Amino acid sequence: MSKFPLDVLEKRVFPFTGTKDPDVLLGAVFGEDAALTKVGGDILVSHVDPIVGAIGDIGSLAVHVACNDIATAGVPPRWVLLLVLVPRPEDVDLLERIMSDAGRAAEAIGVSIIGGHTGYSSGLSRPLVAVTAMGTASGRRLVRTKGARPGDRILVTKGVGIEGTGILAQDFPDVALKLGLGEGDLAEARALMTGVSVIPEALALAERGATA
């Protein structure tokens, strides 16, 4: 899955965002992962992310990836809406596995799955999962990507390429073995998926003044 460049978004996406609401503090803009909406005396932080390239652990991965983007805004994620589409009506076991994985991931990070949509579509060759994650600022200092400046130090808390490496090892092991990796390498790569969540470190860094 790839993303459209800025010029396409500016001409064909951003002009069509509906009613201008004064309670939308940060809406659809290039480079920002989370929307900010004033709700009563608080600020709702929300983000949506699809997972289409993975099959193994897709439910867990979808929850973690979306909730990470709430946490990197400086806010603990609290709720998620989950969209799950499978290719065929017979794929009920696949549907249950995805939901079970998503439920375990949500419980592990203290998040509630509060709704969503399930279904099937013959136009799909593999499952599609999308998660909308939400949290409330509750007086916390919010972190935005626009806070990044030239010369900033970049902190990597676990490693680079964890998610992609884990997906390749889980979903394409035959390719990896043909390229010369061993079974031990694959097991180690699959284990990286347990470290996808960055919620604790993101919140800790936000409290200590992270700028982006």
C-alpha cells in the first residue's frame, strides 16, 4: 500500500471535507496523523488506519498501529472502531480469528472496541481491516508532527523496520527461505511483532517534552 503525494491530496482530497466546524481544532492536513476535535471541555484525538498488506495477526496489528498514532500525539488511546472485511461469506473462521486477535490486543493496551462494521466482498483477495482509534487529551500537552525542527534528535526506542520485518516473516516465509534466511531467522523476525506497540514510551516522551 502506498500513499498519494501532497499535490494530489491538495487538489483532490482536502477541498472536500464537508462543513467547516469551529470545534474542529485540527482536521485533514498533510503530515498530521491525528485529528483534534473540541468536545465539551475536552479535546478528542482521533486517527484511522487500514491494514491491507498483512494476513497473519492482522487484527492485532491493526489495533496497535492505530493506537500508536494516538499515543504519539501524547494521549492514551481509549476506544477503537473496527472495520473487518473478508473475501467470502464462508470465511467466518477467518473473521473470528481477526476479531479474537484484535480483542486480545485491545485488552493488552487497555482499549475498548466500541463498535465498527463486519462483512465480506468478492472483490477482495485477502482481508481488509481498518481501525479508528480515539482518546481524550484531558489537559495533556498535545504533540504534533509540525513540531519537528531541523537539528532535532530522533529517538528510536526499539528498532527500525519491526512491523515490516514481522509481516514479511509471517506472510511470506517461503520467499524469505529462498533468499537464504533460516528457520531461526524467521522465528526471530516473527517475534518482532510483539514489540509493535509504542504506547508506553510515546506517552513517557510526550510528558518529558517531545516536540514531534
